[in-house]
Amino acid sequence: MNEFFRRLRYLLNRRRFDQELASDMEFHSEMAAREGGRQFGSMLRLREEARDAWGWTWIDRFFQDLRYAARMLRRSPGFTVAAILMLAIGIGVNVAAFGFFN
């Protein structure tokens, strides 16, 4: 249950956590460079791994996919009308068939 609340807290305060993560990683990168000259690795990859551990990445990806789908449907209105019409016909046929056989 604690993990659920931790992930929910991250989801609601994502910007603050990302800013803290960026500053912490910058600090550790500078410290590693000063002490031994070691490199920290790809900062972007490490930040993505930390986000995966903190939160629900599938929610972020789901909303990204929804925004992308909305943009594509707005870009091609003919396809959008055809897709909605096909869905309406398919749902209508199924409802009529189940209603008839019931």
C-alpha cells in the first residue's frame, strides 16, 4: 500500500521530482568528475530508469498515445469520419443481433 501512495505522490508532483532528480544527478556527476574523473554515463537514460522506478510509466505512455491519436485524427478528417462510421455500424449490428437472438 505504501508503494501505491508513493507512486501516486510522484504522479501528482512529477515536475518537482524531475527537477530534484536533475539537480541530484548533476551534483553526483560533478562529484564523480572531481574525485576520480569517472564518467556518470548517459544522464537521459539514467533519468528514464529513475522515472520507471518511481511512477507508472504506462499512464504517461497511454496519454502520449491518446494525444498522438487525436493529432492524427484531426489531420485526416476523411479517415476520422470513415472510422467513426464503421464503428457505429459495427456496434449497431452487434446490438441488433444480440437483441434479436435474446
